[in-house]
Amino acid sequence: MQFVYQIFIQLYWLAAKIVAIFNTKAKEFVKGRKNWKQQLIQSNIPNSPIWFHISSLGEYEQAKPLLEELSNNHNLLITFYSPSGYTQKKKNAFTKHVFYLPIDTRSNAINFVRIVKPKLAVFIKYDLWPNYLNALHSCKIPTTLISAVFRPDHHYFKWYGMFFLRALKGINTICVQDQKSAYVLQQNGINQVSVCGDTRIDAVLSDTKTVKLDKDLKKAYQHKKVLILGSSYQREETLTKQLIDDGLWTENLIIAPHQINEARIEFIENLFGNDAIRFSVWNKVVAPKVLIIDNIGMLRQLYAISNIAFIGGGFGKSIHNTLEPAALGLPILFGPNYEMFAEANWFVNSESAKCINDYADLKSFFTEINEETIEKMGNNNLNYLEKHQGASQRSLSRFYALLGE
């Protein structure tokens, strides 16, 4: 299996180079990894940094409380897998040493670890690479995984996953989000497990205390009722259009699509017609019936002026971030693919979120909803997060134990 994996990685890298000819994101993915050794050597990496590997933006939010705490007394180095994470967070408050993670070949992993010489390696949630884990283990560098979630059907536990499972067993401490994940690991011979929770809960609760609202946005919407589509796809948008056509939502709508490109914006404009206006051309005086957000970085403040959130992704691979709207006390709607998220399951089971399978579900929700129910659902979501905060400090205590501090 190890040999097959090495071939797969080489083919994956070759495919990325080919796709980069036609695709901007793939081009950045490849270009960012060019001459990575020279980049590391010339950047004057501090001695024995704590290395955080972060896949993308969502995982960065999970790492943020830990980065903030550790940056006070430790040197840090961050790697990203995706261009979206790297380009948006290259300039951050915690370290200037931010790089793309080189592709997971055996030689790349060995050379990267030898150059960086981390005193601790931290991986976030899912983004684990066996050659890097093996290189760290060979060099006796303590390694930890935080905010992880494991299910019995993960590839680690399949007949073809022994190579990955051996790498997973080499991690010194695995901090999981829930007891189910701990049980799955223990059933597969991994006992260095601690149930610490999700560090992203700490991050969103902290961030909501410092939300800065655009003054024009706040003024225009302060007396409005707002439904927001957060990180939406076409499915959420077309369902909402049907809801409006049936007269079941007559108030304001804000749409923040998951992808910001001309094709997506034009689709929304064509769908909602003259009622829709882009944020970039809005006069910021009168709130439009449908406001299309054609930039990034505004979701948190948009949730702060909204009453109900319909989160995208649930009709595709999986839902996007529900924690931000929950931390701002909003009831939440999303499509059926949410079960891998513990908080989303709790939201649904406690009736503070609604799973929307089809238009009948959406229609039912808006037919029955009232202001009292909206407030109750939002308060339940916020109470859940407050009850489950503290994962960052629990995870940090495991870090300090590994560091001997």
C-alpha cells in the first residue's frame, strides 16, 4: 500500500500541473510550492518552532485560539494545503513564517522536517499526510492532532488503509471532538486519545465579541427582518426564490454565495431579477430586497444583522460553517448532508435548526415560524456553544505536556 500511495501522490502532482495550465486556483497551488526548499532556507526560520499544518480557512479558525496563546512564548511556523487558506491568512498576527505544504512524497517530508526542525507538530482535524507523520516519528518529534472527528467508515480503518493507520498510530496525542471519535480510535488500537471538544467554538465565541459592523450596513438594516443565505449554492438560492414567489418570505434577503465569481453572481441576478443588487454597487442608503454579496470576509457581520440563516453545502458534499450564525444567536437551516458535524446534529435534535430536504420542508418551516420560536431557537444554539467551550485550553494542556512545560 505504501508503494501504491507513492505512485498516487506523484500522479496527483502531475495532474495538478496539467490542470494548472487552465485553472487559476490549481496554478496557485502549483506555483506556491515551487522552490519550496529555497523559500524555507531563505526565510530565516526561527529555532525549533511549533509547526501548525492547516488545510484551509475553516481549519485556520480551529487553530486560531491555539496560535494566539502559543505566539506569546513560542516561535510558530504555519503551512497551508489550499490556496484559499494561504492567500487569505499569509499575513496574520501570529507569525510571518507561512508556507504551502510541499506535496507528501517521502523525500519532501524528510527534507521539510530536517529544514524546519520543529519541536512540536500540530495537525488540524482531517488534513493528515502519512509521509510527514512518518518523518516526524522517525525524528522523534512530538506530534498532535486537534479537533479531530473519526467515523468507523474512515479510510484509516478499511482493509486498504493499514499504511494510513500506522501513520495515525504514530501521533503522540490525538484530541478529538467527541466520545464517538475516541471510541472508534480505541477500537482500532489507538489509545493516546483525549476528548477535548472543538476549538472552533472558542474561536467563534471570541470573534462575536469583536464584530465590527459596517456603519452603512447597520443603518440600512437596523429595523429590518433578514434571511441570509450563507455560503450558498444554487440549490439554496432556487429554494428561497420559490419561497419568496409563494409569499412566505416578504422581508429582506441577503445572499453570500460560496463562490464569488461573475458566473455565480449573474446566476443570482437572473434568478431574482430587479429585486437584486450587488453589494459593490449598492448605494448603502436603502436596503434592497435582495442584496448579493460579491466580496469575501463579511459573513460574520452579515450574520450579526440577520434573523435566520440558511447555510449552504448541505445539498452537496456537506454543510458549511454553522458555528458563526449559532454564536450570534440565529436559528439555522441547511440541507441533508450534515451528519458528520456534531454541533449540527445537536442543533437538529434540539429543534434549534431545521434540516431542509426539499421545498416542502422549507415551506413548512416558514409557515409555522414566529418571532418567539426564532428567539428560542437562536438562544438554544448560543447556549450549546457556551456549554461546549474550553476545547482550546484542554488541547493546550496536552501540548504543554508534550513539550515538558
